[in-house]
Amino acid sequence: MNKAELVEEVASQTGLTKRACRQTIDSITSAIADSLASGEKVTLVGFGSFTVRKRKARQGRNPQTGGKIQIPAKKVPKFEPGKNLKEAVA
């Protein structure tokens, strides 16, 4: 399911317009991204948690030349599904 399909599904379930649903979904994703950028954890009880993990610097290999390269440390978002989501998928 892509974003347009999600908007359509939410609109059909709620009776709201697609425009209102798109704005709501955009606001939710923006709020989650802003919270993660500031280092906060976002928890949606039953659905899951979004956190930021630190990935260590490491050595990699350039696939074109085969030479070693240094990959810098960085922060990456991580999603951990909640109990209800795990049960729904299983």
C-alpha cells in the first residue's frame, strides 16, 4: 500500500475527504520525523515505537574498485512493532 492508497482507505473508513485525510497523514508523519530528529522516542501503544539508533563507523568496500572505504557513523530511524501489530500480522 502506498500513500495514495492509504489516504483512500482512511477516507473510506472515516467519511472524511481525501484532502483532509492526506493533510492528517502528512501532519502525523511530519510530527514523528520532527520528534525523531530532536532525539525523542515516539510510541503508539499497540502499534509500535519509533526510535533513533546510532550506527557505528565501519569499514566497507567500494563495489566498483574493490578498495576499502570508511563509512562514517550516523543516526538511523528504527521501528519496533507493538504486541497488537505483531498479533494482527501473525
